[in-house]
Amino acid sequence: MSPSLHYSSLVAGLSPKPAIASKEKPMDYIISGITALFLFGYLVYALLRPERF
Amino acid sequence: MTINGVWYIVVYFLVLLALTKPLGLFMAHVFEGERTFLHRLLRPLEKLTYRLCGIREDAEQRWTQYAASVLAFSLVSFLFVYVIQRLQGFLPLNPMGFSTGHAPGNATPMTPDLAFNTAVSFMTNTNWQSYGGEVTLSYFVQMVALTVQNFASAAAGIAVAIALVRGFARKQANSIGNFWVDLTRGTVYILLPLALLFAIFLCARGVPQTFRAYQKATTVEGPTQTIAVGPVASQESIKMLGTNGGGFFNTNSAHPYENPTPLTNFVELLSILAISSGLTYTFGKMVRDTRQGWALFAAMAFMFLAAVFICYPAEQSGNPILAQLGVERAATPTQAGGNMEGKEVRFGTASSALWATATTDASNGSVNSMHDSYTPLGGLIPLFDIQTDEVIFGGVGSGLYGMLLYAIVGVFIAGLMVGRTPEYLGKKIEQKEVKMAMVAIIVTAFSILVFTAITVVIPLAKNGYWNPAGSPIANFNNSGPHGFSEALYSFSSASENNGSAFAGITVNTPFYDLLLGLAMLIGRFGFILPTLAIAGSLAAKKTVPTTSGTLPTHGALFVGLLVGVVIIIGALTFFPALSLGPIVEHFLMQQGKLFSMLLFPVWS
Amino acid sequence: MATLATPPVVVDDTALIPKKLVRARPLFDPPIVKRAVRESFVKLNPLTLVKNPVMFVVEVGAALTTVFLVRDAATGAHSIGFTLQIAIWLWFTVLFANFAEAMAEARGKAQADTLRKAKTETMAKRFSSGGKVEATPAARLRAGDLVICEAGDVIPGDGEVTEGIATVDESVITGESAPVIRESGGDRSAVTGGTKVLSDWIKIRITSNPGETFLDRMIALVEGAERQKTPNEIALNILIAGLTLIFLLAVVTLHPFALYSVRSAGLGEVPSVAVLVSLLVCLIPTTIGGLLSAIGIAGMDRVMQDNVLAMSGKAVEASGDVNTLLLDKTGTITLGNRQAVEFIPVDSVPASELADAAQLSSLADETPEGRSIVVLAKEKFNLRGREISDLNAEFIPFSAYTRMSGVDFDGRRLRKGATEAIVRFVGEQGGIVSPNFMEVSDRISRSGGTPLGVADGNRLLGTIHLKDVVKGGMKERLAQLRAMGIRSVMITGDNPLTAAAIAAEAGVDDFMAQATPEQKLQYIKQEQTEGRLVAMTGDGTNDAPALAQADVGVAMNTGTMAAKEAGNMVDLDSNPTKLLEIVAIGKQLLITRGALTTFSIANDVAKYFAIIPAMFMATYPALGHLNIMHLHTPQSAVLSAVIFNALIIIALVPLALRGVKYRPQAAATLLARNLMIYAVGGIIAPFPGIWIIDQFLHWLRLA
């Protein structure tokens, strides 16, 4: 549909391959989101109380 | 680019440069409590203020007291503006009857969320406007609530910057000045006289200053037109000087009654950056080494000119798609050329691009053209300017303290590379300073990124309270990357207290009003409180004597380092977001794809 | 100068003991590498890694990717090869960082093992309360106990000699095989547990409890057990944690942004968790995060290789910050003793006669000054030292009362001594003092030298010019210090005139003449109030307060226990010039941290150009313009960035352990050079690096 597909393959070597992206797995992102939230809290603690590390 | 356009920018910069020292020197005298030529006239007013408010002029505050004073003052300011807006229907000077039964049909109701947003906006020196001034607010609100805040929030910003400068200048002191005194002096000696002169100048050039109701006029074609007027000049002058940017009218400085002539355009442009630029000299003067101030000026000037000379050519070269259609876009004697969508013909491309850069370098946020209509690269510049924490001259006060925070981070990293515990102006940069500077930078990044993320994915019920249009993206005027830029710009503008709008989003809904209001609060106080903590910590330190082993912070090397730190931190934080907004849009435009005002693709 | 060589003492068990405290090992010594590899896996324990925010984030990311990978493998999802490779390289990133730290630690641990051998269980001869000697295990000695050590005994604990004199082999702690004298009283009374008495005997009052001895502390320090983060390290940790937080925000919000973009473009898919984790790991400062503790440990290690024992990393770091160095004149700036440089005869006396008399009067003078007169006479006039016994002479030793020494033989009375003493001596004999003699002697005094008059009975012969000889190269080193912004202050007991002359000759910035310990302490306090950091060396008990006050106090190992306790470093070689090396190491430590931080941040630019286009290739093919490295596929682009990020840690381990090259230069020059290498270089280097890895992956068909 988009002429841009054709154009981009001219300017750069990257060719789109779908495997890099996951089939939308909402569970994965929810788990990752919770992990990120935990890391966020952990890093804020590391930033504010570095002497404990 | 045209020769005239380049000259316009060069002359502008030279005049700004010429203003820096005299203005900076004057401000240094004011904040050091020295006598100036204005004291004869204004000292009684200053003293009267102290007597009325019970301020002890010689009392010094610790940083915690200083911060508490800033917070208390801001809270009272917020409540004052909120209440006056909500009560505007009962208050005088409301010839158009806003918030009453006989308001004009197109009037915007003053809802609690809008009043909250506006009160926060003017208290934080953001001046984000979710409303159109001429269809929402009475003259009383404009004058007593908003114009007063234009002075107050600007003076508060300058006060915080001066407190930080004192932190550098003082040795083993436990206090950083007195907020109330700094606030009063900044208002009485700096903002008030400048704004008064400027307002008179604007009146003389045709800006209205009246309490009369809007005028009805019959046009040559027959239909009648309502012409909004009001006490514009008095608000316009401080709006520009105090890097506030909240226009009397919805179209801001593109409106002929806010900015009637090329001369007013030039002077208003100058007033955006004048005080912030002068403060770099004030800083140098107060730390007793003016070279330090000029180094900050040089770093700011370098980034300023670089930004202008990316934005201006991008706008002047215009849209390639129009060129393919055979539209003339080169400059000719009769037209400015380039991308003229959203620009005033009377101002042209160069002065519009210059304004867009200056207003976002500073936390001004006034506009004389619509940033939404800029080319992707032209629009990237204002967006990136804002995202680098507005340290290129920046807001009055906030630009200086923002830049000093970046200097602290830069000195810390580079200072280690000369083999010493990093020092800036003889003060050791240690845990507390690094921590607070990082907190300030992270807090604004958090606000921009997280709130934009929420906005682009959160599903909201259609016709609900929060956002009647449904999901927040339904409020975007454009689809694709351009719509994304609109959201990113809004939260960048609010979080960094800029106040300019990319526009293109309908933002007067509870969802946007509250989230943007929150962003403004986080951006203002998430930056001010760490700054004052640093000021307190620095003031308490000894000053290490400068030796040849000390990192010199006044040379070209330091200027380069500072520019590098600002740009690298900004770029690393926002590159992913920008690549999905203006950057991809730029490449798509080159390929002939536009994102017009299409209906957004619907999904559940 | 003729130094008197100590006769070599044969010590039987030196074979076990390294010559230096830390032998200069090759960087990748196989046993150490083996130990480090094992440790890198042990350090994967999240409870250990949680102390390192950056690497902990990488580990959590690696674990998350692995969990999804295992789940996908179990459910039989196809094309998990890419995720598998990502997961492997993420784990390698953590392992590489662990390896760097383990390498640094392993070097110290190997050293501690050697030291422990010296801590064998010894039996002490303790005086019981009744005054009888009884055998007690060393481990049961308490502070205050009195023990006796005879030739061949190992000293059971740290203590002060209360009685006797003995030669002691301290090579266990100093690595120096030449024995040292330990005697009661004065500045040579401290003994260290684990060292060995070679001759004679000493009575020792034990001053430390078991487990708190100098050797114990040394083992703990070398092993890194007492390692605490230094202030600058903590500040840097804040910066790194802050940057990690910013990148966490940037990457986490990228998911909603991608979701919007994918929905809006109706093309492509949202990047998988593995790809988002990859981007996060590439962006957060893993290079410095992984190497930071290794840099600190290696810095301590380098100090130790210089045979200096630093009590804390903080002291090493502070030495980089020093503004003022207090240098003792004797032994640091000058060779240590005055030497005869010239014979100046009075009036018409032949120079050779003066030299002859001077030599004769000095033959029995065993002081370095006396010896240097003999040597000078030999050099200048070819006068050989005569056998003292042949002369049948009577030697008059120096006394504080007469302030002269000399010799009487054949009825001649040869004297040399202080100008006034000689003038008096000649006067008593009825001789006359030429005004020329006084002039010469004044001139020598003014130039910082010491005039020594020589008389033969009532005949005044002339003057010997004794001079402090400034160490070769000292002037250049002090000039380097000045270029680095460090002031040098010479401390001397000399009178101001002499001090000024030597100060000028050596090129120090300031001097303190006739300095008392109180004045030193005062001077340090004064400097500190003005915001300067002060470093000094000292050895006597009366130096202790100043050593304690100084920001960097280096005690000489030959010094008293009090001095060693007060300072925060002990120089086992007892070489006061060492302070200069310590300052350089402190600076190198800070520079290495700053350089790697800068490099780490600068690297991110290239990684964005690799990963961002790869992520959104399917959604916005136009972003292919950002693929300026022309990487083959999105997979290979992401993998290449992750692999580069992991390999750079290993590649920089030698730099972290050795430290960035440091030259004494002004700050501006140093900064310009380091910015060029680590900032500009850090931006450029990853582009070819990632490109090569991508080519390689493509060639191997891995992605």
C-alpha cells in the first residue's frame, strides 16, 4: 500500500522482518511493566540513598 | 534563507548581546542590595511593601525556609487565581458578562478543571492556556489574577536563581538570602519599571488599553464582526518580559492587537530573552568573576544560534510536496517564501522562526506563528529546545538555574577527568549536588514521557466526564506521527513550564486540564526544590582556591562541554520519542506523505 | 655521594616472601584469571548484585528475557533463536562486569594469602605477673602484656620496645630484606607482629589485641574486605543510577509510543520485550557500572604495588585532590645530610693545606658531614685518607659544649667547627681572625650553606662550605606539581636564612623554617580553613597530631606506632618522596572513573542509530534513513548493539585495572585530551564496532 516500503529498501539495508516484534502478548508486557515499576522504585532508592549500596 | 532574514537574526542577536551587560549589572546591584539610580524613586515603594507585609529586610533564610516561602507564596497565588476565576461572574470589569447569564454564545464556561489548569499555569510561570482569553475571561481576571501572576511568578523564578547564585558566591554560610526581599526587589526595581515603559511603548504603537466592551463593526462585505479589546498593553508587556507568554487573546502575539507592527514584533522578541540573558552577567558579577557569566552566555548563545539556523532554513525551504505541485515557495520581493502555513504574512519566515526558537529557548511560550504548522524539522527545534529543560537563556531565573544544574552535571563528569574532586566556582561538587541535579532532570523527563505515554494509549469512555470525545487521542487534530508530536509537545511544554502549544489538540477537558496541570506542578517544583537544596549545600561549603589543577570554567573548552552535556542528555532522553514524532514525519514528508486533519483510525 | 652499604644479612626464609608487597603480576596471570572466572559466576547472586544498580538492572532484564524464552520454547513457538542469542549476551554482559570486579579482587586476595603465611601460630615468651617468663600462644596476648624476643624469635604482636636493641627482619611486611634496628625509646621503638628478630634481644610491650594487629589490618585491606565506597564513588553512583532511571523511563514509555504508532500506521508490530530490554541494557551506563568497583580496587592495588599501605580508599582519592604538599626537607628534598662542597682558605693559606687539615680533623668523624670532607679532599687534592692508627693521634669528638671536633698529634691542634667556636678557639690561642674569614662565613650562611671553620692551633686556615644537596630531578618534579596546581611547602628545622636558600634552589613554593610539630599542625589547619587539602609525611610521635590532621598523612614504616596510627597511609619503604607517586595514583583513579563514565554515555549515540530504526522498520520504513551503519537486518542490528555493549566491558578491563595514562599537566590540557579520547572517541568508536559485529553475524548467518 505504501510506496515508502519500496523507497526505504533503496536507502538502507534494513529489510523489515517481522520476527523482531512479538505477536502482541499482553501478559508479557504486563509482567514486564510490573518489573519495570519495581526497577523504578529500586533505582529511585539507589539515587536517593546511594550510601546503602 | 534570505539575506534579509539572516540580517534580521544577526541584528537581533547583537542587540541582545548589547543589552546583556547593562541589564545584568543593574540586576546584580539590585540583588546585592546596592543603591541604583531607581532607588530615589522606588525605594519608598519597596519599604512600604516590607512594612505592609511585615518583612524584615535584613533577615536571612536557610534554604529550607527559602523553599517553604516559595511554596507558601505559590500556594496562596494558586488559590487567589483559582477563586477569582471561579467568581468572575460576580466581580466587576466584566463588560462581556463571562460566567453570567448574558455571556456571548461562543463563551467557554469556567469549569473547575479549567480554573485549576489556568491557576496552576500562571502560578508556575507556564502560561499554558486551555482557554481563549477573549471568550473566557473578564478584564478583572486578566488584570488582577493573571497579570499579577505574570509579575509574581517571574519574580519568584528570578529569586530562586539569585538564591542559587548566592550559594556559589557565599562561603560557609547557612543562609541563601530572603525570598520575600528578593521577590520584592525583583518586582519593584526590575519588572515593574521595564513593564511600565514597555506598556507605554506598546500603547503608542497601537495596542489597546481599555475597559470598554468588545466593539461591533460592520465589514465592507456587510456582515458584522465583534472586535475584542481590553487592557491588553499592560498584560502584553509583562507577558513578554517575565517569560510568561500567556496571551490576552487566543492567537497570542500573532494577534494584531498584541503585536501590531514589525517594530513591536522586534521589541517583543527582544523582551523574551533580555532578562534571562542579562542574568548570566548578574551571575558572573555576583560570583565575582564575570568571565563565568560570559561562559554561560556563550554556551546559550551557541545553542540559540544553532537552533535558529536549523529552524529558519527548514521553514524557508518549505514543504517539498507543495513544490511538486508547482507552488512558488521561493522568496520574492512580494512574499517571504518558504512554509507560510500558520505564519503571519506581516512577519514572514525569518522572524517567525526566530520567535519560535526564542520562545522555546526561554520558557516564554508566546507565539507569533503556529508551531503545529511548521515543517517537521522546524517543529523539532522548539520541541527539543523545551525538552532540554529550557536552558538556552531560558525563563527568567529558571534558565539560569537550569543551566547551572547542567553545569554541575557537566563539571562532575569532566571534573573527574582532570583528576580532582570536581569543583565549580571553587565549590566541590559532591553527592548532594549531583543527586539534586539528577533529581531535577529526571523529574521533568518523567513528567514528559510518562504523561505522553498515558495520553497516547489510555482508553477513556466516550461522552464520559474525563474526556467527552473518548480516548485522549481522539482530541488530536492529526493522525500518525504528527498527532504524536502534538501530544509530546503539550506535555513537554507543560512539564518545562513553557506554555506554548504545538496546538492541534483540544485540551480543555478534565483529562487534559488536570494532567497538564499536574505536569506543570511537577516541572516547576520538581526543579525549584532541588535547586534550592543545592543552593543551601553550596553556600555551606568552603571555597577551594583556584589553581592550575582546577578545571577552568570560563574558556571555550567549558562552553563546549556544557553545550555537549545539554544536548547529549536531552537527545539521549528523548531520541526514541522524537524519532516516532518529528523525525519520522520529516522522512515521510520527503517521501510525499502528510498527516492532514484526518479522522483517526478507530480501534477498540 | 658515597653511601655506606649495609652488609647483606642472609635471611633463610625470604624465598617465601615477595620482594615487594605486591609483585608486579602480569595483568592476566592465569591463576588469577581462573579464580576470577569462578568468582564471576558466584557474583551472579542477585543479593550480591543488588549493590550495583546498573548491573542489577541488566540481570533483571536478562532474567525476564530468559523466562519468556523458556516459556516460548516450552510452548513450541518458532524462531526463538534471536531471543536466545539476546538472552545469552545479556547474561554475558553481567558476567563480564562480574569478571572485571573479580579480577581486581583476585589480585588482592592472592596477596593476602601470602601475608597469611606470615601469620603462623607462634609461641610468645611472656612475662607473667610474677616476672617469670612463660610460653603463651601469640593469639592469647592482650594489649599491655610484656614479652621478650631473642634472636630467631618471631615477634608475636605489635608493640613498643621497652628495653634492649635488636636487628629485626621486617621483610614480611615491607618486602625489604635489609634488617632494621629496633630499640627502646625514640622513633625506632615500634615493632610489628610477624616480623623476626635476627640478633640480640628486646623486651616488648604488646599494644594490640588479637585480630587487631597491623598484619591483620593489612590482610583485610589487601583483600578488600574493608573496602568502603569513597565519596566520589558514591557521587558517581548517584549519577549512574540517575542515568539508568532516565533510560528506564525512555525505554518503558517507548512501548506505549510504539503501540500508538503501530495502531496509527496500521503496520508492523510493537517491539518484543527482549528488544526493549536490549535497548535498555545498551543505553544504561553498563561500561562504567560494570567497571566502577574494579577501578577502585585496582587503584588501591596500584598504591600497594608502590609499597604503600592505604588504610582507606578515601585516603587514596583524597590524595588526588591535594592542594598543598608538606615535604620534609631532609630525605625528601635534599639528600639528607650536608656535604662539603668547597674549601675556602683564608688570605694566603694554600688551599691544599686547608684541605689537608680538614681531612685530618675529620678522619675519625663518622658523621656523613665528616665523611664528605674526607671524600672532597680526596677528589679535589688527591689526599688519601691516612690510617688513623699510624698517626698516633688523639681525637677530640664533637661536643655540644665546644661545638668543635678535631685531632691532636705531633703537637698540632687541628680543629673544625662552628664559625664562632673556631673564632673563640683561635682567640684563646692568641691568633688573629682575618675579616675575610668572617665575610666568607657570612656569605655561606646567606646562601643557605653551613660554614665550618678550620684552625691549626692559633692559625686560622679557612672555611669548609657544607651544603644541603638537593636531590637530582627534584626541581623538575616540583615544577610538575606546580603545573598540576599543587603547592609544595618545605618543612625544616633550619634557620629561615638557610631554609630560604634551599627552598629557592629546590623550587618549592613556600617553606617553614624552624618548624615545630605545633607549627606544622597550625599550618595544616590554616590551609584547611582556606579550603585546601593537605598531604604530609611523618615518622616521629610528635608528628602524630599533624599526620592525623592532614587529609593525607603518610607515615614512614620506620616510624613510631603512634605515627602509623595517626596517618591514613603507611609507606613500607619509608621513602618520603613516595608522596608524589601517591598523588599521581589518586589522580589517575579519578581520571579513569571520569573517562569511562564519559565513554559509556558517549557510546549511546551509536546504539540509538542501530536499534531505533530496527525497532520501527516495519511500522515506519522511512526510519531506515537512520540506519546510517547499513546494518543487515533488524535482528542483527539489535544483536550487534548488545554484543558490542558486552564486549566493550571486557575490552576495557585492562584500562580499568591499569588506569588511564596520567601525565602531570594543567587541568585544561588534561581535560582537552581526555575529552578528545573518551567523549569524541566514545561517540565514534561504536559505529565501526557495531558494523563489524553485524557483518560477522551476517556471515555466520546468526541473524
